[in-house]
Amino acid sequence: MEAIQHQVDEFFTKPTDVNTLVEKIKNKLEARRSRVPVPYKRLALVLRENCADILAMVASAAKGDPLLSAASSNSHQNDLPKIMDALIEYVDVGPNGLDPRALKLAAEHGSRRKKQGYDAKMLVREFQLIDERICELMTSDKMPAAPVGLTGDLMKLTESLNALMIAGLQPYVGQARVPSRRSSK
């Protein structure tokens, strides 16, 4: 019973026939060789391979979203591919921070959205749609069974998506100053 709980492939009782034991070992080794290897991919590669699909799903979701469907603009088609590229690049390359050009692009995207009548909630929702479509991708059959470094890549993805969203919100906050900790007398 303990062997079954530990999911063993075979078990033998003592004394066992040596020829039977050798034959079972050969069969198991042969079966192992004939298995199709599990494809190993990093999250950045999966995102890059499916970027067009993600963006199409974001556009479709935006049309059906109660908050975003009121917006009459489709100009996100121009900005979002570049934002996705920056996002994927950061997930791929690593901890050196987002390229300042990516943050500038996100801020410019926020400015364009503001001119198009988007409020801050709408811009945040747009970034949420990107996140939601990536999560859908990760639960689909397009995601490899054994992604390499998934936890670290997800942390980088979340960090960079949030940084881009915050940069995109800059035009909505204006020149607000952070209060000083010192009390003024």
C-alpha cells in the first residue's frame, strides 16, 4: 500500500526472479527513451510568440468592456505593441530595470489617452486587460507544461506592467508634490 501511495511503477516481492527484474528494468528504460520530451520555454519567449494574439484579445476585450467600450478611439493599436515589446524585453533581460524609453512611451500613451477622453480608471483598466489576457494565455494550451523560471519571470512581469501603468498615469496626476515629512513652522 505504501508503494502505491508513493506512485511506484513496479514492485517485486522477495525473492524475485532476476530475469524478470532485468526485463522490467529494460522495459522501463526503453519507455523512458520513447517519451516525447517536455518543451522548456521561458515566459518571455511564450509572450513573444503570442504577442499578436494577446493584443488582439486586448482589443476585443476593450470593445466589450463596460468602462472602455465608451471610448471611441482605437489608437491603442499603435502604442500597445511597443508597450508589450518593452514588457517582454524586461521579462527576458532581467533586473536592470525598465528602459527609460519604455517608461517615456507609457507616459506618452497616457497623454494620448487623456486627450482622447480617457480618465485614469480607463487607463488602469486598459493595463488590467493586458494582464488578464496574459493570464489567459498562461492557462491555455499555448503555455508549455514546464516553463523554466516561471516564478521569477512572473515577478518581473508584474513589476514591469505596474511600472508602465504608473508611468502612463503621470499625465493624470500633474505636478502633484509628495508632502515632506518635516513639519513646517
